[in-house]
Amino acid sequence: MSDRTVLGVVGRTIGYSAVVLGFMLSQCVCQNNRPDEPITATSPPPGRPAPDDGVTRDAEGPAKAKIELPASLDTGDLDDDEKRVLGEVLSEQYDPCGTPKSFLESLKGDDVCRLAKDLGAMAVKSVSQGLSKRQVTKVLLEETARRAKKATFDFTGSPFEGDPATAKHVMVKFTDFQCPYCKMASEPARELAKKYDAVLYVKMLPLDAIHKHSHEAARVALAANRQGKFWKVYEHFFENQDTLSAEDGAVRKLAAEAGVDMAQLDKDLADPAVEALVARDLAESDKLQLDGTPTFFVDGYVVDYDNLETVLKAPKRD
């Protein structure tokens, strides 16, 4: 993708607090204001006002039964014709979360999975942009395939916690130190990794379009890793996120408070290899079309925060 915007996928205790955080983070990510990818819209034909008789009519064509859309789906300003297109797309696709029902019926349930919520919102957006039924279906199928594809990463120089040689799972977190949702997920995710014997790698995804200190914070954290101070800096940046976001010079101040040797830090920051690590992580995020932080992967597959424990409990996926 051309820009770094910020999509697959959010306390200090696992238990109740993790459940609450999971609910909050299931729909919360930090995002850059990246423009949408250019698309070719197919505008619907001009319509005429329809009578309020429980059916929806095309401008030229027979009346069609109105499809009831689920309350869980925010249809925004979609008109009746657009809602009909949306309803037809959803009713003709299977539940993306694997239950033996239609996508539409799955969205009407009490326990809608995160993937269905995300794809449902994507369908609404696509319809609102004027895409045809076929185009909306194509968008959904491509996104489903993207999420199902196994990702590969270069972990050279990436900070990690756990033993890569013996870990049962490989967990990856793309993060931004100024993102409040990254802060909320930081400790619970680490505890889950320890609980289920996963090695946790941290990748940098600074959203510098909205967080002016995030890129500097990423560089400093990676440079501090050379001193064995990454996790101290990681914790201190998140614990003092308000200061990090509000004050110029806060990144260096907080790094010093975390015990970083500042003279050595400056030498390491002068090494182009540090910036190259940030650039590599950003390139990986672009290749994967990530659109939010935090974004998690387990064994190469994107996983929503609220599904992390379920996935980590299961055997490693090939």
C-alpha cells in the first residue's frame, strides 16, 4: 500500500481485566488517516421514491422483498437501494467465522465474531462508495483470503521475549508507543505469551501521521535493545504515554529514566541500521496491508486481540 495507514488484529492481569480489554479493543485500533485505495465505482441507476409497503423496488424492475439488516451492523447513511445490495451480498455469502449459516444470519446472532464485524463494516463502506454487488463480494473475498494467508517475518534485530528455540507459538505484535490501545494490550499480551509458552516479537508500526513522536520512540526503543534495555523502555514509554505524547524531548527523557546509557544510545542512533529496522517493519506492515495498531499474529496468521488466548491454547497451526 502506498501510505502507512492504520486492519486481521485491543491491565496487567489476565482474567477479568483481559476479558474487559478484549471487548474494548475488539473494535478499537489506532489508525493513520490514509486515503482509500482507488476503486472504480459503479453507480446505481436513478431511482424513484418507493412506497412504504415493505418491499424495495429498482427504478426499472420488479419489486423485491426487503432484507432485514441486523442491528449490529451500522449502515450509516445508506439509502434503501444500497441497503438492498448490502443485504443481498451478506445473504449470499457464508459466515466468515465458519458456522453453517449465511453471513447475514451470523451478524444477527448474540455472539458475532470479530472477523464478521470487520468484514460487515467493510461491506457497508464498499456499498457506500458506490460499488456494485459483484464488486462488494470481490472485496470481501479478497480480504478473507488476505487474513487466511500465512505471513512471514524477518526477526533479525527485533526485540523478543521468550525462547525461540523451545516456544510452542510465535507471537508478533505491531505496535505504536503513542497508541492508547497498544498500551492497553501491552501487558495482557505479554502475560498470555508467558502463560502459553509463546515467544513474543515486537515490530514497529509508528503512525507518524497522527503521532508525532512515535517514529522517534520506535528508533530509541530499538537502539536501547542493543543495551538490553528494550523491555524497560517499552514499559516506561507505555506507563508514561501522556508525557510521551505531549512533550517535545519526552522520548529521550523517558529513555534516560528507564536506565538507558544516553551516550551509547546516541552512538547507536547514529547507526543507519537502527532506522533500517524501522523501515523493514514498516515495509512488512505495508505488504500485509495492516490498517491498525496493535495488530497481532500467531504462528504467521493475523489474530484479533480477543481471540489471542483461544489461539494460544490450541496446537500450533501449520
